Amino acid sequence: MNYNQNKTNIADLRISYTKAKLNIEETDSCPIKQFEKWLDEAIEAKTIEATAMSLATVNESGQPSVRTVLLKDFNSEGFTFFTNYESRKASEIDSNQNVGICFFWKELERQVIITGSASKISKEASEKYFKSRPIGHQISAWVSTQSSKIPNREWMVTREKELINKFSDGAVPCPEFWGGFQVLPREIEFWQGRKNRFHDRIIYRLEKTNWLRSRLSP
């Protein structure tokens, strides 16, 4: 059955990317510095949620799943995000540390794809970041039993009120079941959209302690 009858033919939807190009000679020898440059440009371009990234994980059966999380820090050691440690993504990382990340900045016709392994950051680092969050976000970390079934939305609203009352003194501790993961990259690909699908793709692969750059066919 064709569910798109009398509507726009999505197979005909396409645009030509023409905003920029990416030459390997113009990229930084360090992919983290190159990422920093592109992220800064995405923020300057007022990209909506420039730090949003699609995170792909794999369960014990080899079934992948993907969702959007927010990048909260990055350096030469990796890319950090925070979540409920009892969530589906955390459970899958516990069984298989291999993950994939994708940033898509449509305003700049760019994306960055990262593959690597994820591991928990220190409790101290998680607590430090937790304390920097708005109190409403701190409360929500306690409210959410992420990825588990709940009876209805009212259940969350009631639980939120109970926890606001419980932490009425304003000091909300970091839950034991909440914290950060850091993704240590093995490959980082920078993709720049180009006309007629002749996209520029520059990939960095980690060889021992050195990053090697090469161009990929679109």
C-alpha cells in the first residue's frame, strides 16, 4: 500500500549542497582541533542544538539502536555526554562499548561521524557537572526512570512534586544511577555536502598514537 498517495513524492525531494568545500590540505592535522573549529562555526551560524548528536549503540543480540543526546565536553580523551545509567543506551554500552556518533549541521551542510568506545567517567566528574545543571534538570534526573514503562504522564508529575518537596532545601544530590560516558574515538569523519552528490569526505583514523588523514569517495 502506498501511504503517500496524493502527497508530495518524497523520492523527488532533493537539494544541491553548494555552501562550502573541504580540502584535506586545509584541515587540521588533529581531528579534535578540526572538530572544535567546525563546532564553533556551527554555534556561530546559530545552528539549533549545535551540540546535539545521534548516538548509536548495539545490544547483546547485535541489534542497533539510536537516539539524540547532547555533547557536554570534549578533549583529546574523547567526547562526553550524560545519561541515566539504568537507561537502554547505558545498558547496551555495558554489554558492548562500541558506539557511533553523528553530528549534523544542516545550516552548514556538514556532518561529523565518530566511531569509538564508550566508558563511564569518574563519579567526581559526574557530580561536578550535575551541580552545574539548573535545579529543574537535577530534579528531572531523579524523576525519570529512563527507558522503563510508566503508567502515564501524571505519574511523573506527581513524582516531580514529591521530589521538589523532598529537596526543598535546594541541595539536590547527584543520583547514583546518573552520570557521564566518554567516547574515545578511533575514527572521525568530516563530511561537507557538495553539488551533484560529489561530497567531500575526510577521515582520520587512529594508528597507535597518530591520526592519519585520507579522502573518501562520496
